[in-house]
Amino acid sequence: EWDTQIPAAGIAIFGPAETLSGSEPGPTLTVQRANPLSVVGTLDAALDSYLNNGPLSDSDRWRITDPVQTVQIEGRDARSVSVQGSDSDGAPEMHARIVITSADNTFVYFFITAVPVDKRDRYDPTFDAMLASVRILE
């Protein structure tokens, strides 16, 4: 029941059609292929850059709710952090989990799950299943 959008090279967004069209806030999974580790340095540096240039660039709107943890995704070293906030006044409060790892060729992959806070209980199990099914083929 989910659709896919590819807004730019290296980015795919999955979610219900009404969420992807912007008509209803809902769950999304974004997969982003970023620069290799030789450019960004480490997973921690890549995550810090993503956070500081993304959700944490406006500290009045977003905050870290679960600090950075070292995790595994597909048996690979990874980092995970959760943030919560809103992009604008009147927009729903969102919860996002960012998981970052690298492929065998060292390209960095971000997996970002996002959902309105009031829908977390419904979609967190779906996100967990999606992240558990990740297979990086490069």
C-alpha cells in the first residue's frame, strides 16, 4: 500500500500515496546514498554533518530524543539517533530515526524513518521490519 518517489539521484522515499503527495502527514522511509567515507571521514562525522545541516540546523524546532548509538544493520557497523520536532508552525510534531551505515565500496547510506508522533505506535513495528530487511548490494 506504499508508493515510491525518487526526487533526486541517490534518494528514494517510500510512504502512503497521500503522504508522498503532501495531502496527509504520515509515515515515510527515506533511503539516501551519500558520499563515500573517503570524503566524509567516518560514520560519526557523516551523521553529525547530516544532523547539523538538516534537522538540528534550527535548534528551536528539532531536538535529539535518543542519543547516538552504535548499532548493526545487515551485520554492518552503523549509527542510530532519534530526533523529534516540526519544520514549521502548525505542522505536526514528527519523530524521525536516522540510521547510517556504509556499503562495501564505502558509500554512506542513510535510512530515515519519519512519522507524526501520534502515529508512532502504529508504524514503529513497520519501520523496524523495513530496517531489518535492508540489503546493501554494493
